[in-house]
Amino acid sequence: MKFYKMHGIGNDYIYFDCMHEELKNPESLSVRLSDRHFSIGGDGVILLCKSDIADCKMRMFNADGSEGKMCGNGVRCVGKLAHDLGYVKKDTCTVETLAGIKKLDFTLGKDGKVETVKVDMGAPVLDGAKIPSTIYGEKVVNHPLEVGGKTYAVTLVSMGNPHCVVFADPDAVGVETLGKQFENHPAFPDRINTEFVKVLGRNKLKMRVWERGSGETFACGTGACASAVAAVLNGFCGKGEEITISLLGGDLKIICTDETVYMTGGATLAFTGDVEI
């Protein structure tokens, strides 16, 4: 089956066009193909599928085979794939996800293909119980949580995926060790994605992310959105202003309003190929 290796600022997935062909057992396939030594390599597998309620549908699977509700970098690449393969013939697109329908706006290059994508990510969920978490409250902002014998101030945000944002120097905390401890902390019954964020200046943040099911990745779209929301809630960034999030793979631009969160970033086709499945 033909595959498309794509990435959003380094957050790379293996994409399959399933608009006309069903892919069986994507969970186990994601585990096998994500291996970076013995297979294609990636943070997981994403399927472009038909939808009855949107232009197309996205299904995404982490490297451990678990299915995710949303992927910010992935949905941009799904939009690009749908457009560049001719399924969407306009410069806007709607994508059905397990976290709802997302509206995308494309910026096209001279070749007519998608270069950058702006995504309306929807309103963040801030209620602790709905993250889900055992930490209750309509907003969990700057809340103390003991992890690995040390207390951290955490802000909880769901952007379709659950996120725990910690304002701490990401290059000093030991992302792999601490990320695993946060991911499997008993306060998070469905596990958690964790962002370690340093404030570089007004509306400028540096972020590293530990994703549940995938480990540290070069970028995380929903994580960048969650970090921007948390920064606004904590007074580090301004509502309605463009916030630049610097990740290992590049920058994302985020704007938080009272109604929604907008994310803008690149979508890149690295290469195509065929794999026996």
C-alpha cells in the first residue's frame, strides 16, 4: 500500500489514503511501522478517510498503537494531503476527528500545493474532571502536584487531547524521566501529555513535550495550543495576541480568544513509498 511520510515541524507520521481503500488493524500497523530502525519510522500512523459530516476524516494512532482523539500537527498534514490529492478543491477544508470537526484554512505555494495551514482548534476544556483528572475544579491553574518526590505547579488544558503544562526550563528538568512520571501519574486516569515550558518574553515561549504513547516528539500541535492557553491563564501572554511557540522542530503561531484557539504552522510531505502490510 502506498504511504505518505509527512511532518508538521518535525512531528512525523506515516499517512495512508483510505478514501477508497480500508486499512485493517491500524493499531498493530502503527506499532510496526513507527519503528525507526526496522521500518519507516514515525510518531505513529494517520489515516485519511471518508466522512459523512466533513470534507474528510482523520484517524490517528500513536507509536504504541493507542488511538488519539486529536493531533494538531497531524490535522494540518491531513488537510494538505486531502487538498494535494484532489479530494478538496478549495483553500478551506473541514476535517472530522474524535475531538469534533476542525476547520482549516490553507496558504498555497506557487505550485498550487499547501504550504501552511491555519486550524480553528475550538475552545479549550479547563474543567479538571473533564481532562480527565482527579484534580477537580472549573479551572486547574498553577495547581501544586507532587511528581517524582518534587512539587510542580501545573495547569490542565484539554484541546481534544489532555495536557498538563508545567512552567519550567525544558532543558533542565529531564524530559524523558519526568515525562514518564507525569504520563503515568495516578491523577490522570487516561494518562497525560506533558509540556515543559519556558517563558522567553512577551508572547514567546519555548516548549518541549512528552506525549503519552509516543514519548518526546519534535512538536505537538495540541500541546502548543494548551501551552498558549496556560500562558494566558497564568498572565505570561495576552489574549487575542499572536503567541510564538518554539519547539524542537520549529515554531507554531497560536492565538487564544474567548471562543477558540487558532494554530498556524507548516505541513510538509517528506517522501512517498510503498509498504507491504
